[in-house]
Amino acid sequence: MRILFCLFFITYTSFAQQWLGISTSNFAGTYSLAANPANVADSRYKFFLNVVGGNVDFINNYAAWAAPYSFIGLSTNTVPDRYRASNGLPGFRPSYIEEAREKPNSVAFAAADVKGPSMIYTFEKAKFAVGFTSRVRMLTNLSNTTSDVAHIMVNGTLIQDLYGTTQDNNHLVMNLNGYTEMGLTLGAVIREQDQDFFKVGLTVKRVNGLLNIHYLADNLDFTVDANAIRANRQDVFFRTAVGTYGTTTGDAIRSASFSTDWLFGNLAAGSGYGFDIGAVYEFRPEFDKYDVKVNGKWRMDGTKNKYLYRIGVALIDVGSINYNNSNYVNVTQVAKTNVLIKPGTFNKIDSPDRLYHQMNNAFSINEADYQHSFVAALPMALSTNFDYKVSEKIYLNASWIQSLRNPEKMGMNQPSMLAITPRYESKRFDVAVPISLQNGYRNLTFGLAGRVGPFFLGSENLAGIVNIGNPRGISAYMGLFLPIFRKLPDAPNGCYVEEKTTLRHEIRNILNKRSQKRRWKRIR
């Protein structure tokens, strides 16, 4: 019997979501908008078109992968022959999973993020830019989970040491949400005076719910025992089961379409609106170095980064999804005592519909017990970013995301994190090495990302891919885009371009010439 393990399986296979290796770059395009919508303004692009991007992420603080082969090897069936059983399948032992049984609160986060067609267009004369983004997101949070429940989630109920032992005062919170998102971003430069530069941005988003499954288990008192007839199967006896269970149906996913009625009407299982709002300040001590004259007027060179350091602050993912389509939405309060779950009650859970019917059978829930609306909050967070220019192509970035949602409540939660990301960037090539405290500052991870032209590939948890140090998660992302860079008119022509000459420039030129003369004399 693996009732709780089935719930964990749903969480784990739902595979999202910082994209730190690419989003911190000045050449990130639409990939930087999720962290701060103000990044749309004064970018290095005249036009940026994202073709497709994808990210998967899983991390937890309870179970560590301790097998002699990587999780990637297991999932791709590339495990070395010496670790395979006689039937050819990868061998697995309980010791391959290390558990942190002392954890009073087990936490896991799994997500997937598919970024569809998206764009940025810069209106240079107006110092204004517009962006459009589309994406499909899947977020799963497991929190407030006692170690006894986490132990069964990892191992199933076939744990003979637990047979007959009373497990009291257990609890867990699991929220799984899948939804589509379309965003319109507007950004503008509001101040550009000497060394001070400010820009702001706003993204308004339409969100449509595809899938929701949530458990808010307030009190679980249970006992696991061997089944009297089937020795290798187990009974789970709930003396008390109190909480909330909600789900959308499989038809909620099947009904999704690109029609106006689904995107902006009431055909989806749930819908709503959200927004991101942010601001960026840049300190430009050599601002006059980037002044150029175009058509007789002085303006900043939009093809180059001009700051010594940059500070960004944004409030992201504010809003909610109102699941209120009675054809697809079910939610009920559960308060049951003395419930016996026999082997086979929960079996082959491959859809929300199968889970719905099996929950009804297991806990004697009638259709009349259900209500047909609930609200799932978006994963609101405070996003802050500091970027320092070490040299023309070397930068050091610090990112901090602080969740503003209660993870023990209904809705989505973006776990808090803190990261340092050194990077090398140029117009054609990027390399970044993010080092971060993720999962609510519980897990230390390191990653690696690279971009060559319009293609990038990376991970924020490289240890999970190459199997270093018993990792507690895995992460990977990649994307492809089509860029058109901002450029200055070629000279000489009707749009003549010249550098601005100031006293500061003249002094710098004099010093440079004297330095060159000294070097020439030494050579002679």
C-alpha cells in the first residue's frame, strides 16, 4: 500500500525556475522580464524574438540521491552495466536514498516552465520598449510535512519497522498547479541625467488554470500493518484524517485551446489576472564616454552597457487564479475517523480523474460533499538584483528572491533563494556559474550555463546531473531565440555619428597620449 507515496509521485513527476545562468545577462531578452519587467527598457536589442525555452527543476531537503549512478542515467537508461540486475534493469537498493529523518519540516519544490513565442521591441527615440510573453507553468510545493509522512513518501508503506506503530499528529501541505500565462510588458526610461539612470516596467498577465490538485492535511493519525491475506501488501488505518482536498478534472486540460473564449472567457477551469512591477537604477560614472551625435543631436549609445553597477527591485507574480468552472472544479473538507485503506485502493494514479474516484472510494466522499470553486494565489515574491561590472565583459551578480506567500496555505509558492553568479558575457557568447541557496535557503547548489549566439543551455543544480555529493535535486534549462541588436548608423551618411568631446574626454586623451609616448621611449 503506497497511498502517500502516490501523492509524492504526483509531486515529483510534475516537474521550473530561476534561469540564473541566462536571466542575469544583459543579452537575456525576454528571459530577464520574469525577474524584473523594467529590464525590457534600454536593452541591447532592437528586436528580440524567443522561439522556445524550457526548464525543469526539482529540489528538496529530505531525500538525497546516493546511488553510484546519476539520476539522469537512470531516467535515460544509460546506467553502466555493472550496476544492472540480471534482467538488464538498473539495480536499486534502499541505501541509494539517504533520508534526513531528523527534519521536523520536509520541504520540496518541483516545477516546469515552457516559454513560448515572446518578443521585445525597442522604440529608441522614445526611450520606451514593449514586450509580449507567453508560457506554460507547472508549480508543485510540498511543505509542512512531518518526517514520518516523508519517510513513507520515499519508501512506500513496505516498511516493516513501522508495522503496528502509531503515527500521530502528522500533517502535510501539497499544492500542484498548472496554468498558462500571457503577459504584456511596458517599460520606459524615466531619468537619464549624468551618472544617474532610472527605468521602470510593468507586466500585466492573463492566467488560465489547466490543473490543480491540493491537499491541506491538518491532522493525520494512522497505523501501517501487513495485510492478513497478502503478506507483501499493507493496510493503512486512519484513526483521524482531517483536511482539505481539491482537484480539477482531466477535462480541464483537454478543454484548453487558443480560442478567444478559452483565453479570455470563462471556458477554462479557472482564470484571473496578475502583474509584475519593477524599477532599475544604474550608476554610470563614465556616462559621457557613451555620448554620440546622431543627426545633429546628442544621445546615449544604446549598443553598450554603461553602468558600473545596477540595482533592480521588483514585485512579481501578484494575483490569483479563480477556479470557478463547476464543470471542472471540485473541493471538499475531509473529517473522517476509523478509515481502513486496503491494498489496491489507490492504484495506477495516472490522471486527476482516477485520483478523484479513488479518493471518493477510500474516504467515502460523495459528489454532494463537493463545492465547485476555490482560489489559488500566484507565487508572489520580492525580486532584487545587484549587478557589478568588473570589466567590459566580466560581471558579478547577486540575486535575492523572497517569497511573500505562506507555504502552508492554498496557492502557489516560489521558494526563497539567494544567489551569486559570476559571468562572462559578450554579444555572441555567455558563460555563467550560479552559486545559490535555494528551497527557502535550505539547499546549497552550484550550476553552469552557456550561450552561443541565439542558443543557451544550463543548470542551477549541476550536482544532480553529474551526481556529485549526494544531490537533493536536479535542474536543467535551454532555449533558442532570434535577436536583432541595436546599432548606430554607419558614418559618413545622412545619420552622421560622432563622439561627444568634453573636458573630461580631452584630459583622458592627453593622459593616454603621454602614456603612449612613455611606452614608445622605453621601446626605443
